[in-house]
Amino acid sequence: MIEQASIVREKRKTIKIVVNKLGNLTVYCPYGLSLNKLDEVLKSKERTISSKIANAKLLSKNYADVMSKKSILLFGKEYKLAFSQKIKKPSFSDEYFFVPEKYLTSNKIDLCIKKVVKEIASRVIPARLKEIAQANNAYVSKVYIGDFHAKWGSCDSNCLIKFNWRLAMLNQSIIDFVIYHEITHLKEMNHSKKFYYELEKICPNWKTSRELLKNYNFLLTMY
């Protein structure tokens, strides 16, 4: 296992194991830790690490064009990126996301994708939240669509719910799971057993949806 890893030694007390979106393994460890000890630790976690590597490589294969920004996701469907001199505004067809050539540089493409998808998210996600909240007698004071790189959503004690604009890239069932998750926090602000008991009542398939959501965590660091 150790031969698969890129080892980074730094001033720290614990070992940090990271599998990136391409399936590359990096291990951050203390300066004084021996290779034999590190190998023991990695072997003890070999099954979990190997599973994460295999899953990351599968995702990087399935979503290679998304990761290389040759296409984008919207509500779970992949659209190929295409540039055109004939249009002034970005638009979708059945298979393509057409972008004016003025956005041809990498940075401008990212800004364009973010703007378009965020506008869609700002219309669709609050409307869906309202439907689910009303159906479950949940009070939401305000909803905010923001740019976060470590989370899909959050809920605070003032009943303010925030969602990541990238959520609109996922399919509807996963979007609904994130919404159910956050409105459950209106009753339970932590992740206690009671929280999951309440979540189970309104979203029986939450475990499956939670695992599927993990497959899209690579989107959190894009754009």
C-alpha cells in the first residue's frame, strides 16, 4: 500500500490520508514517523483506502469530461460544452451547453458556468424547498444560494437555510435529500440519533441518497 502513496512529511501529530478525485493517494505524516510504522497504519486501513481509490477512478472515468470541463452537469444530465460566434448569451440544447466565444478563456468559462447554474439554482431550489417544507409543516425564515467548497447545505438556529449553487448539477432525488436533511435540522440542530430518526420519517431512502451524494463531492472544488 505504501508504494501507491505520495508521502508528505510535515509538522503534525497524526496521519492524514487523502484520496483525490483522480484516485491518487497522498499521506501526510509526522517527520519522525518510520516507514514501517506508516506501512502498518496503511495496511490496517487498506480495504477502505482501496475502495476509495477504486471509486474515485471509476468516477474520474465516468465524469472525465466534467472534470476536464469539456461538459457540465445540470440536474444529473451531462451537456457538452460548445462555443459559438452566433449567440450572445449562454443557452442549453438537448445535448449541448452553448457558450459565446467571448468566454473562451478558462477563467471566463468558469464564471459563465457559475453564473448560469447559480441563476437556475436560485429559481428551482427555493421553490422545491418551499414545497417540501409546506408538506412537512416546517418553517423556513429565509433561503440563500451561495458558493461553498466544503458543503452542500446548512441550517442555523434562525431557520436560515443555505444551499450550494452546485446542487443544481445533481439529479432531483439527491437535491431532495439535501433539502430533507436541512429541514430536519429545523427540529434537531445536530446529527444525533434523534436527527436521523426524524430524517427517516420524511426521507426513508436517505442512506442511499447520502452515499450517492458522496460521488459528486468532486464538484465542490470545481469552478
